Amino acid sequence: MGSYNGLKALEQKFEFGKVLVEQVSTKANVGDEVMLPLSNSLFVPGKLKDTNKFLVELGTGYFAEYDAKGAQAFCARKAAFTKDTSE
């Protein structure tokens, strides 16, 4: 049961990431102040430099830069994969 709950939490995290990318790319402006997560409990202040570039963690410390549509597609693929795995 713990593995299932973990997969469901991961799926929700990817779904939230997809929504967050959409909101930043459509509603935020360059220069807006944001709090950037460095870990689950540590955030630092920052300013948006570009609202169409996103750094996405691929896993185990690897990152890739995507535009908004690419980042949303990545999150959607990962959410679907996680959902399929949990069924």
C-alpha cells in the first residue's frame, strides 16, 4: 500500500508541475519576484528572467532546459507513466 501511495503522490507532483508551468508562462511577468525551492523545506527569493524557459529535473541530478510547452509535455508524460505504473 505504501508503494501505491508513493506513486500517487508522485503522479500528483507531476500534474502540479504541469499546471505551475502553465501559470508561470501565461500569468507571470519578467522581473516578478518568486520563491525558488532548493529542497523540500528551503526556499530562496529570486526574480523571473524569462517566463518561457524552465529547468526540469530528469532524475538523479540531471536537468534539461525546456520551453513552456516542452516542460508541460514532459510533466504530462511522467504523470501518465506513473499512473500506468500504479495500476
